[in-house]
Amino acid sequence: MHFAPLRGSQIFVVLAIVAAASSSAAHINVLRGRLVDLVQQSDIIIVGVITLPASLSPDRKSLGIDVVATLLGELDQKALTAKTSTRLIAGERQVIFLKREGSGFRCVQPAGTRYPAAAADDAAYRAAVDGIAAALRLPDDQQVHPLRAALIPALSSKSLPLRYHAALELASLNHEGHELTVEERAAIEKVRSAPDFDPSLREVVEGLLRQ
């Protein structure tokens, strides 16, 4: 997935994705194939280095991965294979979302959804995943503010994909009419006013603050 700056017509793409979110949850929308949905689907989330792209595997569907770190769940394996529809390149360091299937694994992220992760990004990914997973264990009507608490710091992450997906998820929560608390608004304003704030997210973030 290419993460170009969100300007002009691309803002409408973000809003269209938000408007098309699934309403299967009683109190929050889940953006299919995006960060919260992927955490919700996953049994295991890892940081891994791709050792065998699916395109080179015998069945052209199996991804070889060396496990660098486990962000969610328990995993003893240092290497594994997983069925996937996502094209990843050998040597890439990625956050990978896995579902157990029988004795193996399946990548739940849809084709084209990639979360490249430098070593410096690991702490931000771990914090976001931990916070999202904890929020999703709560009753539906108690999830919104813990989800925001996990996602707002991700707007300042050095990882562009993490920033982008956090902005999408926060926009979805606002779209559903869940008003920001005073503390949440202050936290977002602090992100926006930071010297290193990502200008490609400005319109989305300002949209959050207008609601």
C-alpha cells in the first residue's frame, strides 16, 4: 500500500471509507480490513521479517516469516508460514496479523494492506495494539474512549501507515457521533500543534476537532 499525503480528493476517499464502515457492532463502526478490525480478528500479531514471499512458495499462497517480536498473543515459534493474499517482499520487516487455522496460520490483513515497521516503530505498534485489544475486551458501549486513548498517540508515530490508519479509525468514531471529551480534544490539539506534526493528516485531524 502506498501512503501518499492526504490532500484534496484523497480526503474524500478517507470520508468515503469511513461512511462505508460496517455497523455490525452495537456502538462503534468497524472499518473492515483496517487496524481495529485486524486486531479484533487476530489471535497473534507479530513483527516479522519476510523470508519467503508467497509468490515463490510451492502453492503461491504461503508466506515464510522469521518472528522478531510478538505484539499480541502467545507464540513460541521463531519462524512460521502463513496463508496470505498480501504480497510482501523478502527481507521486509512487517507487522503481520495472524489467525490460527488448524495447526497453521492465516494472515487476516487483506491484499494490499501493509504495515512496514522499522525497529524504532515497535514500541508505538505495541502500545496501539495493546490499547486496542484492551478496549475490545470491554462491553461495546464502553469501547469508544479506550479506543481513542490507544489511537490518538499513534497520530504522532514515526510510522506513516500507523499514523494513517489511526486517523481513519478516529474519523470513524467521530462519524458515528461519539463526541470527544475535553481530555481527548486537548490530546488531539497537542498532536496538531507539535512541530513534527504530519501535514498530510491536517485536514482529517482538523475535521476531528470541528465535530
